[in-house]
Amino acid sequence: MLIPLTIDINIVNGNLFLSGEFREGGISIEGERIIKIGKEPSLEKASLTINANGALILPGLIDIHVHFRDLEQKYKETLETGTRSAIAGGVTSVLDMPNNIPPTDSALRINNKIKLIEEKAASNIGFYSLIPKDFTKIEEISNTGIFGFKVYPVSELYPPKNDLQLEIILKEITKRKLPLIVHLDNGYAGNNEKNLFDSEMPAIDAFLKAHNQLDEANALDSFIKVCKKTNTQLHCAHVTAKETIEVLRKNSGSEILSSEACPHHLVLDENNLRKLGSQAKCLPPLRKINDQKALWEALNENTIKIISTDHAPHSYEEKHCEFKAAASGIHGLETLLPIMFTYAQKGMISFESLIEKLTINPANLMGIEKRGSLEIGNFADIVVVKKEKLKINSEEFQSKAKWTPFNGFEVSYKPWKVLVNGFLAKDDEHIHTKARTGKILKKKSNRLKLL
């Protein structure tokens, strides 16, 4: 008598998100891949069966904007604690920003970060680079598999400081078919902030004036002009201002332009900043309610097609101090799913649109292959989302940054089960100690593309 062979895992009796809509059914997983999708009777026999009991079965979330620190800032976060924080929040793939100490601006430093986390990553992880001072090194850096080059206002290349040199460098980046990711602000914002802090203006007012909405919009306009000359893909990180959204709309037909929004800018506003002070200090700052309204409109009309966290961990002391001295940044990975799904339930955005902005759109934009959607042959990066009322408790975070302005927020959803490359990494509140099956992601596709 032949004994039927079993595959590794079945997830059954759930609401699957397939091709932009929900369908009842389940998934069979063997090794790292999805091998079958359908109703339970049609699935293979499995060694482990997870009954979703009607919960949502979704592709693992993809966050293309995180800061995992490490190196000389291990006290804030490490690549290992950052990836554990990701799976705790239902995020199975992340892209790490390069503004570390020391800065990630060479092939050597990219490879050093890969060595730090290889075979230790809980989630999948890829990397960005800063633009090197020696632009002849762009090809060498690109060959490490980075997903793009990031530029900050402090850079000597930030418009309008040296647009001719920037144009030369962008031509080199475009040859490698990589995007430029920009932090939109005044190129002299740091000096402006210092001068305003030294004035008699109240600290929060000075901070908001130094990093204002019009400067954000003007920066985008400047970058669009130079990127159009070189046909460089331009991705705008953490858009916040109504004026910036108007610039995005004017250029909506451009194939080189994409953008993202963050939950803290969608849910918190200037009033929260004035109430919470340094705990809610971030860059770009929390904006006015009319900016927040414009962000939701931009998401719903697909002017902005991606939601990311800008996960920015700092120590307790760096966030619980006098406002001028406080570090800018907000923990985001473990609050992303509960906050955004709760606001979808409130009717601020459809679940279908929200999930696409957290999964397939970032995967398509950055060329993260075989992830971001539930398809046969794709990697089994999956989050089972359970509807359950709870309060956010920062003391339970996997991140080293156990604080958030969302602490105590009442939410209605949580990541219940999380699989990374077919491994059950999170089982309810338990993160498996062997959750080290995340892979190093490397850029492979030839051009960025949104749906």
C-alpha cells in the first residue's frame, strides 16, 4: 500500500487576497514556495495545517524604507533586532537606508552589512547606498545588488547646490537602471534649523518652519527637472505636504516618478507634535490636518501608490529629552499593520487598495521578485491577519526602540501568523528563536515599474 506523501504546511479556511480581491480558500507550501492555492479539499496533505478560521491570508508586507542602524549605532537597533521587529509586525521584506555611522557609501560597506546579517535575518532584507563622493564607484556599488541611491538635504549634490554635477552622476545611476530616492526638504534645512533654534522662537515652531511644506514641494520640483533630463527613476520618500502632492499630480503622467506615505503622517498631525513633543519629532515633521487630508486623498486616487514606515529607532534617552536635542524619527514596523488596517476598517481606504500599497506595489517598483503576491511558485512570505481588539504596547516590541507615539492606541487587527520563505517565524505572540530564514535581497530586474 502506498503512503501518500505530505508537503510542509497548509493554511486553510481563510480569506485569501488574490489578484486584487478576497476569495475563500487556502494555500499549500513546500519548502520555501507556494505550490497550490484553492479550497481545503483540493490542497495537498501537509505535515502542519494552520486553520485561519476566516482570518485574512495575505502576502507578507514589504517595507522599502527602514533604518536598522547597527555598526556604531547598535544601541539604537541592529540588523538582527530590526528584522525581528519586521516579522513581529507582519513585514517579511525590508529595504534598509544608508545613513548609518559610518555611512553606507561603498561596495565594501554594503558587503560588510550583508556579512553582519547573512544567515541571521528574520525577514528578507536588501540595501540602499548613498551617492559616493567618487562617482566612478557607482558601477562597483551597483554590482552589490543595491536597490537604489539615496540623497539627503545635507548632501553637496542636493539642488540647487551643484546641479551640473548631480546631472553627471544621475546619468551613471540611470545606466545601472537604479532609482534615486530623495528626502525632500530645503538643501540648507540643517543650517536653517540651527539658526531658528538659536532665535527666540519656540522650539517646535522653529522646527516646523525650518522643514516647511513649501520647501518639500520645491525640492520635488527641482529633482523632477534634473531627473527628466537624465531619465532617472525618482522615488520620493515620506511625502507629507499638500503642496508636494500637487506637484505629484501635475507630473502624474511621468513614468520616472513614484512616491510613498507613512502611517505616522496619515494618523498624527501637528497637534500631536505639540502635545507629545520630542516623542513625536520626526523628519519630515508631522503636518497640519489639511496636509493629512491631502495624503489620504492622494492614496485613494493612486497618486501615491506605496505605504512605508520610515522605521527610525532611537534610544529612550534620545527621545525623552528637551525638544531641540531630541533625535528625529519614529518606530514604525510593529505598528504599521495594526494602525493601517484599523483605519481601513474606519473607511479611510479600502482594504484592497491598502494591501496593494503594502505588498505588490513596493515589490513591483523595486523589482523584488517572486514576492508581494500569493501566486504558485512565489516564495511563501505570508501574513495571516486576525481581527482582534487590542491596545498597542511598546514594551512588547521586538525592536530595541520600545517607545512609540502610538502607545496605548486601540486597534482592531494584528499579525497573527507570519511565514518567511515557508518558515513559521511568528505564531501569535511567539517569535521563534530560529526565525533566521530571511534572505538577502538583491536587485535583478532591469527597470522599475508600478501597476
